[in-house]
Amino acid sequence: MGKTYERIDGRLRTFIEAQPMFFTATAPLAGDGTVNLSPKGLRGSFAVLDEHTVAYLDFAGSNAETIAHLRENGRITLMWCAFSGPPNIVRVHGRGEPVFRDDPRWSDLLGHFPDIDTTMHGLRAIIVVRAGLIRDTCGYAVPLMTYDADRDLHGRRFAREDDASLGTYFAGKEHVAISIDGLPGLPLPLPPTPA
């Protein structure tokens, strides 16, 4: 039923890029640490960079568990489910890293996301994932659901923020600079958004 792939291309790439949402899973090294599982959406916020590398935009939120786990150990799994069409689940297991605004790669990476207005969402990092294992499985138990549209709430909430006010927002959140398990999260103060 399941198949392992050597690269992200062809039908597999088409499937991944067509999904309106995906999930990320990370965990700290500590055996008693908190496993984090996050849904990700917003059309245009995900990109396949090459046959073994993907990236997504990490927008403002009330915690930074994924960033903290990646900074500690780099382990991440991304998962896409077919909620319409043929049943399918695709997982990319790999190593990830958060790329922050002051990283020299920032502008080049941002060029992979031409279809989303990043100024509306409080962009704080670009997560880059290098695939180690790519596989799919049946999605027979995944329900059929209809995608209507992205919610506009996130953009409406964060479009009014500039670098300074966004930094203040993050500084006021308990689990942004330091994760639930006490790991370093988002480096604060935020570097300015490159021009």
C-alpha cells in the first residue's frame, strides 16, 4: 500500500503542492518533552525548492515550538492528507532549520513564495526542510472534506503590525522566546524585515 520515494517530483510534487494544508510534527530530545503537532495553511506559503528540499513560511503565532525543536535537534516530519480525490497521505521525514530575517539566504528563499503577501502575516522565519525519507500511504480513513477558502483572520490580525509592534507582541507571549520545555525559541528582538 505504501511506497518510498527517492525524490519529490512528478505526481508526488503535484499532490503536495495542491493541498491547501499540511501538518508539521517536532519534538525535543528530552524523553519527557512536549511533542508538537501544528496545522499549516494559507495558499502560497509552501514551496518545493528542489527534489529533496521544501520550505514554508512561519508566520506570527502565540508560540514557537517548531522553531525551538528545530534549533535544538532539527528533526521534523511534514504530512499532507488528501481530503478530496483519491485517498493518499504523504510524509516527508527530514531535518529542518529556521531561517531568520538576518540570514543572508532570506531574500533568495523568500523569492520562492511569489503568491502570498508576506507583509500581512507577521512573517518571522522561513522553515527549510531537507528530506531524509519520503513516503506515502493510503488515506482510506481520511474523511472527504471540501476546501472553501483560506480564512482571512490571520492576515487581518497581523497586517496592522510593523516590526516594532510585532516584536512587542512576541515579547509578551510566554512561549515564543522560550518553548514550553524551556528551549530557546524565536530570537528576540526580531531583526528588521530586509528591504
